[in-house]
Amino acid sequence: MKQLQEKILADGKVLSDQVLKVDSFLNHQIDPVLMQAIGEEFASRFSNEGITKVLTLESSGIAPAMMTGLSMGVTAVFARKRKSLTLVDSLYTANVHSFTKNETNEISVSKDFIGPNDVVLVMDDFLANGQAALGLLDIVEQAGAALAGIGIVIEKGFQDGGKLLRNRGIRVESLARISSLENGTVKFLEEVASR
Amino acid sequence: MKQLQEKILADGKVLSDQVLKVDSFLNHQIDPVLMQAIGEEFASRFSNEGITKVLTLESSGIAPAMMTGLSMGVTAVFARKRKSLTLVDSLYTANVHSFTKNETNEISVSKDFIGPNDVVLVMDDFLANGQAALGLLDIVEQAGAALAGIGIVIEKGFQDGGKLLRNRGIRVESLARISSLENGTVKFLEEVASR
């Protein structure tokens, strides 16, 4: 997605060979107009899939997931990283390990909102090791729902999450795929047709 | 806001005299169409205020804040409840106590995204004791920014946050003001013109 790549080049900050900071438009400050375009792009790429639900993880997945839901005409659900007091039972749960934060969180989704009749698009802001996506896929499976695919805003193509998921035959659509952050420079994989 | 009140009556669940569960459309599953209408309503109520930034708190504030930013043509910033590894310094911080969860979180906002030239609309999904709003106001003050007011989706009018904030002369706009959850029934304060 050209608009997103240009935004990353203009406003992203390379903190190391592994870390791209996009806090100015994606995961701390949010550019709602860009997010709307991102939602429209995912809706376009996953049209004709019969998607009934977008599933993401708090917090940074919420903005793109909601905009995708708006474009698709479906609701968005965000998994919570801890149980809240008003979510007492009837939960799907999965464990997600964050290598960045070196901690494991339990994520949970109410059984009220995903079920066997759903066709789910799993979404997240970043794809790196794929741990968050795997946790969300676990929940889709527990729900007996169908998986339409995975929508990612920014994929770190030099980490193994994308390969891990695609090797399972899952359709992964990433709007920007970064091949390298070496020397403080963002390089993208060339835009490719979906797998 | 009539559409929101009707949604609360149709889909909200009263768990106790204190707790209204709106997980089906606001803070776990998100209804993007309702959220869009909420954003338009806030943009309308706070038009002519010269707002340059919407400030909220992760996670449940993100959806209404982003939609309000979209309608206003400004960016939305969400305070984080913990420092992330990619937000290393240059932070405004404040403490927010949650009576519901009985814990105090440090919230933080990068100094890159709010400054003395900003006119800020503080937003949240719920207003109960007002602790989250006070933390966000603290950050607005640290930034030397101007406060346009506070936008709340659902105010628990039987708790003291609204009074606390309005007594400071702050304009608080709540789209649904609940006067009571007693006997399992949601009662609203009558719709009033903004103060």
C-alpha cells in the first residue's frame, strides 16, 4: 500500500535493526485518515470472503480493525490482555508471548462474540514473530469459526512470523512488508500480489 | 444521544447497581457504525473550539477517540498504561487509580504529540469516579496545552466524577448520562443542553 509505505518513510523512526517506531501515526498517536484508508484497503483485499467479524488484540490493533470493520460492515472484537471484572466467564483464552516485552499475557475473548457461524479476519498492527496472531488463531479455532485470513498493517519480513503463518496455508495480507531496517534505513519487499 | 441510549437499553447488561456491561458494542466488541455516529456527535458538540488533538487512554477510549478525530480532522493520541520499550523518554506521566480493578497505573504520553500550541479534547468511554480523566488533564497541563473539554460516551451520573470535573469549570459532554442502575434497570438523566 503505497500511501502507508510513504508514511513509514516520512514519519517512521528506525530505532535499531529490529525496531521501527511508528508512534506518530499508528500505535500511540493515530492518523484517522490513514487508518480509514487502511480499513478500505483490507476490505478491498478480503472482499468476497464473506467475513462476519474482525478480531484483533488490544491496544494497537483496535484502530485498524475498527476501520476495517466499518468498511466491511461488520463488528470488530478486540481480545483483552487481562480478564476484566466485568468479563467473568464464558471466555476463550490463549497465551501470547511477547519477545519485545519478555512476558506472556493471557488474552481472552467473550464467547458471546465469536461462534461457529463466523468467518473471521484476524488483524494486528505489526507482524514480527507471529505470536499474537497465533494466539488469535487459537481463539478462532476454539470458537469453531472459519478463518478468512490475517490482515497486518506492517510486517517485519525479516522476522519469521509471516513465514510461519503462510507455511500453514493461511492467507496473510500485509499492507507494508519491510525487508530490512539495517543502517537506519527502511527497505520494503516489493509489492507483491497476495500469496 | 438518542441512538446511544437506545443501544444501551437494547444491548447493555446491568450486572449490579454499579456496573453496566456494554461489551457488545463499546469496549470488547465494537460497533463501528455507532462509533462513527459517536464521533460525529462529539465533533458537532465541540465545533468552533479550535480543537487540534483528541487525547484518550488505552484501550476502550481508542475507538470513540479515533472516530472523533476523523470527524474533526485531527489526530487522536492514546495514553499508554505502561511504558513500552519503544517509548524510552520524553514522556508526560500521571497516575490513574482504578477503583474497579483496585490498582494504580502510570499512564504516559510522548511529548512529541502534545504541546503548548494544542487545544485538546480529552475523551473516554466511561466516566465514573473521574480518575482517568484527571490523569489525562494532568498530562494536558504538563504539556502546557489548552483544554477544550471532556467528551464521555457513557457517564455514570450516580458516581461523583462528573460533579468533580464540572465543579472545576470544565465542560463535560456525555452522550449518555445514567442516573441509576438499580433493580437491574438503566435510567438516564434527561437529555440536557450542554452547560
